[in-house]
Amino acid sequence: MSGHPEDFGDRYTDAIRGKAKNAATLADLVGRLAPDEPVFVLIGRDLLAPLAIQQYAEGARRAGREEFAADVEARGIDFLRWQAANRGRVKLPD
């Protein structure tokens, strides 16, 4: 795997889509990572997370992964909705 978005394949696409929207999702994804594979997690209270998600979606779109980009954007909207409903918990990252 070269690290290009088009190389990530179904394991990330499935995690982004509705197939992985339960409590075991993160554990399932982590279980498939190589021991030395880096991971970057965004959480709802991070004020900057929706922007990062949108930029990731734009990169996927430029790489020709339109469906994946749309799925990523949908998760960004989930973050924005959560932040709107939880304004007192949202902050800049430490």
C-alpha cells in the first residue's frame, strides 16, 4: 500500500459507511491495523474536526473516490450536528 487514498480500499470505506456504526466499530478497525501502523482519531468535541474531515473528503474526491468522499462528508455533517447540540462541550484541541 502506497498511502494513496485509492489504495485504502474497502476496509476504510466500510468503517466510514453505515456498516460500522456501532460500539465495536473502533475496536474492529483497530484490530485490522498493523502493529506499527499510525492512527489519527478525531472526536466530536474537537472544534477543528469537521474542517479536517471536509479537507479529507476533498482529497478523496480529487483522487476519484466520489462515493467515499460523500460518505466522509456525511460523517463531517454528523460532527457538525453533534457540535451544534453540544456547544458547551466543543473546544479547540489541547
